[in-house]
Amino acid sequence: MRGLGNFTAKEWLRALPLQHAFKQVRNDALLAIYKRIRPQALQSFLDETQHLKGKNIALIIAFEQPWALAWQLRMIKQNLADTTALVCDNSQRMAARAEVKRVCADNGVSYLALPKNPTHHVNRSHGMALTWAFYNIVQEIQPSLFAFLDHDLIPIERVSLEERLGGKPFFGDAKISDGGWSLWAGYCMYDFAAVTDLPLNFLYDFSRELDTGGRNYRCLYRHYDWRELRLAASEFITTKDPLTGESRRIEMIDQSWFHMGGISYNDGFPGRFKFFEYLAQGLDEGKSWSVLVNGE
């Protein structure tokens, strides 16, 4: 949260500092309780992944969309060269959790159902899931590098997270506001040794206009000038849907990842599913990404 002296008079008249302070205290209290929950399956998951100490791991936060996760895991197996993917399931519906678990079994990926999240708030739920995973999984495994990936990020070419990190404390797609900056929680990676002793908190900080992960500004990001760092970039390209003839605006992250975007919390996924299915089938058949999106 911004310091109280950094709020404008207009914001004080609207009692915004008090609102932000109340919500931060409430969120931290919920998070403190949630972090201490240890599901029965956790120990067997940690036993199964103990061989990953000192190696690279990517924690995928799954949520409600087994088809998207299945596509992602197929492409990760093909294109993620130096990192082991692990799935942390934050789905709310038990039926979805069962399907996500099946997808992981089919792809030989370790699966853990996260404790039921006490909130339905989109950003808060995601931030609590990430924070729980950091303290209960990452800190236990003690990898060399750890990354958080959204379940709708598809690697469309070979990529090395170790190369991306490049010996730096962190790497990802920066989100910048007037109040600070942070890495987008859907694509971020960290040198474990560089951040293990920090009080990481992946909740949002709306007082700084920072989304999920924004609370890490104070303990981590504020010590760095984003303008002097090598960071990932996101860009939108326009392509034509060959099934409908409609123009589609798609997002690429770090030049190597296709981001479906917004498939968990709105009704836009069904309307785009056939297009995504076309892309997935094309890649499975060995077609190049440029041919699929540019017709080259």
C-alpha cells in the first residue's frame, strides 16, 4: 500500500487510504490463515518432487479449464527445455478438479489440489494461491529457479527459462503504474536463492494500481529500476480466424508464448474455443505458428 502521505487530498476526502488500509489488513489476515493450511496430499506431493531440489520448476496455477491445461502441458513437454512443470489446482468446482487431475495424470505431471480458497474475488484468489504455493511448495523443494505460469500460456517454440532469467534475481513481463511496478503473475520467474528470505506476498496492491503480485513491490521490485532491466515484452498481433473470417487480436508474451487470456472468469472462452482448437490442432500436426496465424 502507498504511504499515507502519498495520497492526494481528493483521495483523503473519499476516504480511499482508510479503505485500502482496511482491505490490506483483512487480506493479510485471510492469507495468514490460508498459508497455514496443509492438505493431506501435500506430503506425498513433496515426496514425489523432492528430486527437484536445485533444479528448475514451473508452477502452473490451474483454474477450471482442463482443455486449456491439456494443450499447455502438451506444448510444455515439447518446448520447455530445462524446467519441470508442476500443477497447483485452484479450481472451485470439484468436477473441474477431477478433470484437471486426470489431465495431469495423462501427461505425467505432478498434481496438487490447493486448499479450497476462502475468496471468490478473482485477483485475491489468484494471489493467495501463488503465495501458498511459494511457502508450502517452493520453500520445501528449494529449486534453483522457480516460475509461475498461468494455465492459458502456450509455448509455441523451444524456450529455456534459465536463459530467460540469465543469472538475474527475476524475469518476467513488467506491469508499470504511477505507484510502482511488478511482474505479471502469469509469467514470472525467480532465482530461488535471491528471494527465499524475502517476505513475498503475491496479493494485489490496488492503491498502487498493481494487480496480482503487486504487494511484492515493497520487498523486492522497488529496489530495481525497471528501465534498466532486461524484461519480457507483450505484444498484440492481428490475425484472421480461418473458420469464421473474423479478425482475431492475439497476445504474445516474450515472443515465445501465446496467451489465450481471460478464459477463466468470463464467457469469452466458448466464443473463441473453435479458434483455439484450430491453433492447437495445427501445432499438434507440426504446422508452424507463422503459418497458422499469418498464413505464411
